[in-house]
Amino acid sequence: MANANPHNRNFTKPDDDDELDRVEKHLQQLGCLEKHYAVQECMFDHKDWRKCQEQVQAFRKCIDDSKKKA
């Protein structure tokens, strides 16, 4: 059976920074990587972004808060 994950990723935190892509490294620096993964997991589970508003809003708040700190 083909991998059902549309992003072809596992949702565990990588053990090695080399496994993080450029975007993930940036999100990690902002402190928002786990919230990003939560959105991805929800989307994978529900296949409907409307069911993931709690995770999307938490991720958005994290990004907005990191901009205020900069």
C-alpha cells in the first residue's frame, strides 16, 4: 500500500538537525515547529482543514508572537 501521508513525512521530531529541511529549521528557530507538525497531523487525520482550526490558529499565533519578539 502506498504511503497515505501526502507530505511523505513521519510526524515524530527528528533526532538529527540534518533531517530538518530549510522551512522546518526556520520554524524550529521560531519555536513553532511542533505547532506546524500538529497542523500536518490534523490534516492527515481529517483530510479537511476546517476540522483543524484549533491547530491552525495555534500555529498562526505562534508565528505572530515570534514576529512581535523580533
